[in-house]
Amino acid sequence: MKAIPVEEAVGKVLCHDITQIVPGFFKGRAFKKGRIIQPDDVEKLLDLGKAHIYVFDMQSGTIHEDEAAHRIAIASAGSGLRLTDPAEGKVNLVATQNGLLTINTEALSRINAVEDIMFATLHTHRHVQPDQPVGGTRIIPLFTETKRIEAIEDIEDICQEYFPVVQVKPFASLKVGIVTTGSEIYHGRIEDRFGPVLRKKFGELGSRVIDQIFVSDDIPMTVEAIHGLIRDGAQFVAVTGGMSVDPDDQTPASIRAAGAEIITYGAPVLPGAMFMLAHIGDVPVVGLPGCVMYYGASIFDLVIPRMLAGETISREDIVSLGHGGFCANCPECRYPNCPFGK
């Protein structure tokens, strides 16, 4: 570092805090160490009695923390995000839309393996809202070698190979059909509670329920209801209840009988073990167990948002949910701010 006249300091990096004292009113930091001196700063520094200040003499091949964080963020951020201005060396990534946060975790690990670099995010596959911060990046020291940032940006390296590292995928607005099984509901012995829950959940994801059909525990009746909803324009069908192994629970057999291609029956998730994922043509058909109705978070919240964001869910994806797929059943549900599904 070296001392120079304040008039010559524009564009230089301040290497110490500068305190301002207003007797009886204020004493605190007026300029922070690491600040890049701006033209408007000169008069204020002179008013503070700083005719000379100490600045870093940046060597060729080095980069300041503000520029470094900005370049890492630009190289990493995909659609559905905006970047904050650098503040104390950090740039945050903020969602601009209701959607599914997706993180390329392999790329994120490679970025963090670069010396002096840190990049932290929320967990991948999380439903996020507009203006929600989802991650932040900075370098650890005040300066680092420019080549480290270039390694992240390079066309043959991390961000070009894996781009985007972070993005928010919008949810498709689909027409949803519900088939509610169970003789006790069909005959009016008990009130349906599944419909209101699903209308709320799908609505929060930007889709709407166009119809709900009630059927008894009868395979032909359930098959006709599924086909009828698809004929009427349903782009997503949810069949509720009757998913267990009891002899009168016919929902899995009904989905098969409807001609669906079964991706998986069963998931290593509690609540949600009896979940079924299938397709009839390009229409997803899911069998939802009763837990979706009365748990704050369940298999629905781990899988359906990903489907509505356009992801193709495989059996391997479902299998991978086992680690973190056990809900702690907290007295007050805090999902997604909890370990479930992580």
C-alpha cells in the first residue's frame, strides 16, 4: 500500500477504514476498507481532513472483490434471476419469478474448489417466490488472481460446460383433473378433504383444477374417470386415495388398467411411500396417498413442482429421495425451511 493525494485516488482501493465524527451526533465509519474511490468521494474525504489516503497498489493480474463477485455471478446465473449490486464484496442472486430453483450441484462444487472463491445457495429443487434471495458469491480476500475468475468463466471450464449453474424455472400453468376414489366419499358418508388441499397446492404452483370426479372403489369406473378428464382437456391427472395394499384399494390397478406407463409405484419418502408416477401419452398421472391430504409437506411437494417446471422424473430420481425423505413431523411444519427432501 502507499499514500497518495486524495485528488489522485479515484479508482484506487482504500486499504483502511475512515471514521467520521460529528460531535454530539455521530461517530462511525464513513468509508470502508476495500472501497473503490469514486469521483464523488473526493470532496467528502477532503471535508474529513484526508488530504492523503492509503490505497492498495493493485498489481497486474489481480482483481478486486466487487468485480470478482459480479463476474462469478454473471457466469453462473441463468434465467429467472437478477443480481444485486456488490455490497461488502458479495453479490446475491435473487429470484424474479415464482418457480423451481435448480442448482447444478456438481458445477457448484467445482466453483467452490477454486482457491479464494465461495458460492452458497439454497437447496436445489425448491419452490421459490419473486424477490427471494437464493444464493450469494464472493471471494475470501480483498483481491485474488484474475486467472481464478477466468477459470470459472472460461468457455471450456465450469460455467460454460455446466451453464446455468443456478436458475429458476417457471412453472407451467396446466389444467389439472382430479379423480377421488373411495366408496365412503362417493356415497356421501364422509366429506371430501382431498379436493380443497389439491386445489390450493396446484394453485400455488400456477395450475388450476378443471374438474374433480368422485368414484367408488371400482376399476372400470376409475378408468373411465381418468380417460374422461383427459378427453376434456386435462393436462395432468391426480388420482387420490386407495393407494395402499388393502384388498379394496384399487387405485394402482386402475391407473394400470387405464393404459398408463408406470414409472414407479412406491417411493422412499415418509410421508408418501405409496406414491405412483405414470404417464398416459404425454399426460402425467399420479396416484397420491392419503398423507398428502393431512401432512404439511409430503411426496407431493418433492415431486410435483419439479414436474410442473418441465423436469422429466425418472425412477432413479424417486430412488434418490431416500436420503432426507423422512419427515421429522415437527409440531409446526416449517417446510421448505427444514431438512425434508434435502
